[in-house]
Amino acid sequence: MSDQWLEWAKRIQALSQSGLAFSKDVYDIERYEELRSISAEIMQEYTDLEMRKVRELFTNESGYQTPKVDVRGVVFKGNKILMVREKVDDKWSLPGGFCDVGLSPSENIVKEIREESGFDVTPIKLLAILDMNKHPHPPQPYHYYKLFIQCEVTGGRAESGIETKGIHFFEKDHLPELSVGRNTETQINLLFEFLRNPHKETVYD
């Protein structure tokens, strides 16, 4: 499919959700609900998602829609970077996930790294803020911003979590098969630039 279809569906979804959040007129509400249904139909038609899953994704959202935030931990050991093997697709990613309400980005990444790899860490630097739409990720139902935060290991030991099945440190030129919905090879290569140059300024889209 052309990714443009997906962008149209997400835009229609965002507008309909905002309309449902602020509109008081019963007829306008009916029209916004129909727009949301149309966006779900487009999403279902041009992706592998079942309609039930699409409707769950869209109808569980309320209020003015904004990009979601995904945090990824960047932990170096020597010339290698920490990655975890995801159970959902059997591929590798930087530890991390969606930010939880009530926790700051740095608190979130400490939590995610502990849960997914077993290591205790201290955040030391925000390396990059990237817009998922500007990188070669597969199509997603939502718009995401990705925060890459460098951390240092302070304790713990390698131990898989509920969502992971392996922990390993990889060299830049020997990366495993990546879970590209979570991170891409170009992003990993970008992060290694901070290993070579610790004074490199934060990158953002």
C-alpha cells in the first residue's frame, strides 16, 4: 500500500477524535463518529489489522489526539550496545516502550530497562528525539515520537522479562535482525556516533 493511505486514515481519526471530545451538537457527534468508522475501515483495508483490533485502537482514545511517546534506552558496554529480544516478533530492539502516565521520561526508561533486561541504570543524556514518520518504520496506527536516552548500568544482572526472551550486547557492524517497528539500523548507527563522540549534541527531527 501507499503509506499516504495510512496517513489519511490517521488524520481522519485524529480530527474525528478531537471533534468527539469538544462537540456538543448531537448531529456533529454523529458525523464525527461516522468519520472515525471510515478511518477504521481504511486502516483495516490497507493493513493486516483485524477490524476489531482497529476499532479497539481508535475507540479507546478520547480527547484531543497528540503523538504518543516511546522511550528507548541506550546502554553501551565497551564498543557494544545493549539490545533485548522481543517475544512478539523474535527480533531485537533497544529496551523501552510507551511512557507511562505519572512517570517522567527518565523514570520510564529506568523502569523499562529493569523490566526488559534486568539491569539497574542511571540516565545520563538525551541523545535523540525522532519523529517515527520521518524514519523507515513499518506503518503504524498512531503517530509516535521516540526518545533515545543514554544510561549507565549501576547494578542488576541480565535477565529476560515478560516481553523479552534474550539480552545481549552487539557491535555496530554485527547487529542482529532488528524489530524495525521499534528501531531501525540507521537509528542504531546514529546512536553509535555518540559513543565515538560523547560531546555530540542531541539530535532531533
